Amino acid sequence: IVGRIVDVMPNAKRGALLLHSRETDALLLAGFRGTGGPAVSETLARRAMVEKRGLLWRGEAEEASNAPPGASIARFAISSALVAPLLWRGEAMGVLCLDNPEGAHFSTGDLRVLMIVAHHIGMALANRRLAEELRRESNIKANLLRQFSPQYREQLLNPAGLQLSGERGEVTILVSDIRGFEALTRHMEPVAVIEMLNDYFSRLSPIIWAHNGSIDKYIGDAILAVFGSPNKDPKQHENALRAALEMQADMARSNAARAKKGKVTCEIGIGVHCGEALHGFMGVLDQFSLTVIGDAVNRAGRYCDGAKSGEIMLSPQVYQWVWKDVEAGPAQIITKHGETLPAFRLLGFGDPRD
């Protein structure tokens, strides 16, 4: 665009388009026309942006009555220059500069024409910036909301519904992973492994969301889910266990369907524990997510490690909340560190909903 402007503007030999960075206040070169690189007086450029008006520099005539606008005038042999800020709704988004090093001067009429061109460029830049901000906001929401059930998504779409902070409180952690994943996939093609994992995640994630759970993260072949965050849930223990039972039932159905198609099947073990943890939204502006931190997460992982294929192991801390409603048998888990953990093997709920 700079080249076309230089071509049609009388006496213009060189030109440059500079965009202003809101974050650093720098003037970024977006385009130029001229041999040997851009020829720009930054002093004139910034003056035009601050004063929010076009400037006409006429070389020696200007220097006779005003202090020279910087060493770049002499350095680039600028004998005459036009500088027009890219204005949109009171903001100077950049500046458009034209000059002549050969002694020919611009007129006030040239400046009026350049200001009109600069106005349209500013309007186009504002539209592009708006589109980028909308796309950025959409990406942030998509990244964030995929962790949550539809119920929470509607709430978080409300700007007042998202608090970028954390709190310490009681949550229930569910950890699920594939039994023998390394041995299972050792001789599989990478594409087949990814297909199996995507199928596994796409089937189990909605079950977690349906029971008011949120997905903290996917870790390799594991799912780390939390119940009771971001909102408190008086039924978090029950919801976590109902989700676990439905996940195991769905895996059985999925394996039957995959086996009929000749596809590799997999089985999961699930561990459920509850306790105090730090939970909230953490990360950076464009990439933040719900995160749960604390010993409760590590302990839930140990109960998951102790669960065999098709099993759901829950801690005594969870069992004390649901003992009247579930069918569960006592068990023990020996961790890889030799620690013995008391546990309960979940069989089901003692009501017609199962």
C-alpha cells in the first residue's frame, strides 16, 4: 500500500507506514518504499501522533522558525515531508510518512489528501484489531470452556462468572487411566494409538461433565477430573462415584463395539479421593485453565494406580460420605513406595438408578 501511495502522490519519492504498539509504545515498521531502507523522522512521527494532526515539513523554511525535528532529517536528507497519524475514535494507531530528498516541496493540499488516506487506513486497522481481539477471546473461551460441563459453560460465558483466582477447599478428585498402556501400544501404529485415545477421551469426558465434574487435564492416557470446583457441590462425592461407574460401563460397551470392528481395546482403572486442595484458574492471559494442587491429587493418583482393570477404588475419606448409599468392599492398596493404603472397592449404588 505504501508503494501505491508514493506512486500517486506528487513529489513523493519515499514512504513508510508505522504502527504503534500499545504494549511497548514502539513504532513498528509495517511497510516502506525507498532505496536503502525506510527514511523516517521518528520525532515528526511521534509529534503527529501526540498532537493528532497532520504535519507538513518544508525543510529550511521550517528550521528557520523552529528547532529541527531530529538528526534523522539530515541523516536521510529529507527536504520535505508529510506525516499523517492513523486516527480512529481519538486513538493514533500509527503514522503514514512521505518525503522527498530532492528539494521538491509538498503542499497543504497534499497533506489533506494524505490525511484522508490515513483515516481509511486507521479504520481498516481498527477493524482488523477488533477481529483479532474477537478471535483471541473466542480461542480463550474455547480453551477454557472445554474443561467444563454445559451447566458451567453458560455461567462462565458471563464475564462476572469467571474469577481469575484460587481458593483452598474440599474437592473430590477422580483419576482414570488405561491399564498396561505402554505394553498395549508398543507395537501399535502411532495413528492407531491416537485414534484409540481420542475415542477414549471423547466417550468419558462427557460423562464427567454430566455429573457436574470438570476436567483439570489429560495426562498421556490419564484423565484428572475434579468435583466441587469451580463451584461448590454438596453432592460432589456421589457425583464422582456415579461418574466412575458410568465410565466403566461405557468402556465395556466401547470395547465390545471396537472388538467387533477388529480394533484394539483397552481397560481402565479409576481412583477417587477427597480432601483439601488449592483450586482455581491459573496460567497466563491466553492460556489459563482450572487447576487443582495438593496432596489430595497425589493420593487420588495412588488409588488409581491400585485399581485393576474395570475397578474403582475409593479412599476411606470418600467412603465416609457415601457409606449409606453404596455397595463397596474393603481392600488394601500397596503403593510403589511400599505404603499400604486402606481402600474400598466400589461395586455400585444401592438404589434403582444403577
